[in-house]
Amino acid sequence: MFDQLMNFLKAPAQDTKKPADLRVAIAALLLEAAHRDDSFGPDERRVIEHLLTAKFQLSADECAQLMASTEVKVKDMVQLHPYTHTVFERMEPEERIGVIEMLWEVAYADGVLDPEEDALIRKVAGLIYVEDRERMMARQRVVARMNKKN
């Protein structure tokens, strides 16, 4: 823990005025959701890869590169703000609701909603200005899609 603190203090300060790449911002939020329950399994990875590929029309190689570079960036992530700010600034309200749906899909990928995942989605929704009602409707849509598959 002490080493992590020292690494954080030694690291160059991130320029929070420089907007992050939207693809990286969304990938970071999805990866954070996947890691919230302290287990990042193949089901969650597949869901994230599918979501990113569909959202940004990526090839398999492009998606793998995005995932790898984002995983390095979020390994020691301290705050969500640079990523949520980018999402808020660059996306319309309907698109931000879509990001919340993506987060729900990741949270339910392993078949169980962990309270930490739920708390993260609530926090992200607030930071990107998605109303509670819209957050819950997004959850219902994801659960309904999952029930259709089964």
C-alpha cells in the first residue's frame, strides 16, 4: 500500500484539462465495473469486448489494443472524473444512457449483481448526469434482454 502511494506521488500529474479519448473513457468505466467485485472473468471480458467492438466499430485487433492500453491506465486508477467528464462532454444524453446500459451489461455478465457494481453505476450515472429513473430503466432493459437469451 505504501508503495502504491509513493508511485502515485512520484507519477507525473495528469492534465485533467486534456480530454481523454472517448473510447478509452468508456473502456475504463467498463473495466472498472468488471473489477468492482474483485473478479474479472472471461464472461465479463467477452461482454466488454463485444460492447466496445459494437460501439466503436472496432476490429478484433483494435479492440484488443484498446483493452490492453486501457487496462494499464486503470490498473492504479484513483478517480473516475477524467473518464466521466469525457463521457459527459462528448456524448448526448441518450448516448450517456447507453453507457449506463453498457455498465449494467458488464455488471450482470457473471450472472450476479454485486453491491459494489451497483454503487459504481449509481455514482457514474450521477457524474454523467443520467437521472435515477433513466438509470433504473436502463437496468430493466438489460435484464429483459438477458431473460430473452435464457
